[in-house]
Amino acid sequence: MATVYLKSQTGRSLLRERPAVPSDPAPYVPSPETIKKAIAELTRLGFTIEAQGATLSISAPPELFEQVCGVTISYEETAEYDPERGQAIKRQVYRSSQPVMQIQGLGDIIEGLTLAVPGRPLDDHKP
């Protein structure tokens, strides 16, 4: 899974500005034409559109991201400390050789793509 940051109508960028939660999403919204073109192009390239809004969520095998974005995708195990459990929780995550991936030829509609960071399942919070 990855998040696709689309060019907004105003030129403001969720990718560059990265507000945790924008108080007003309007400046970051892409035009309907940008959304339509991005969906068509990403689908043509073989990606599955999972959700759409100010950004798109897409999925595909790691090999497709490597081929289309010219990156190397690796699979790593990470550990983060869970203070509630008093121990480290291990997770497996995909990493890209480029934190922000690009698709050549789509720079007019797509600012960049970032691999999604998996969340912790809710049952991980059980005591």
C-alpha cells in the first residue's frame, strides 16, 4: 500500500507541508480532473485504487512499485517499545530506497508516493 500525493488546485502540498491534521483541507484538494487522470494512469500501470480523497491509497506487489518508480523495496522487521506491555512489539514493514517515490511522466498530477506505515492492530492494545 502507498499514499499518492496529488497536485492540489492551490499549489499547497500535503507532502511538503505535512500538517498532522490540516485544520482546513480545502487548500490541499486536487481538481476533479487531476483525480480522474491520476486514477486512470495508476490503473493503467497496474495499481489498484483502494481509496480516494485529497490523496489516493493504492496497492500493488512490491515489484510493480520497483518497476514503475525505479526504487528498491525491502522487507524489514522493526521493533517499537510498548509502554503498556513493557516490552518491544515486532512488526514487519516494507521500506523504499527513496522515502518519496516518483513516477516518471506523471509529475504534472502526482507530487510523490510514500509507502504506507502499517498500524498496530487494536487487539495489540489489550492488557
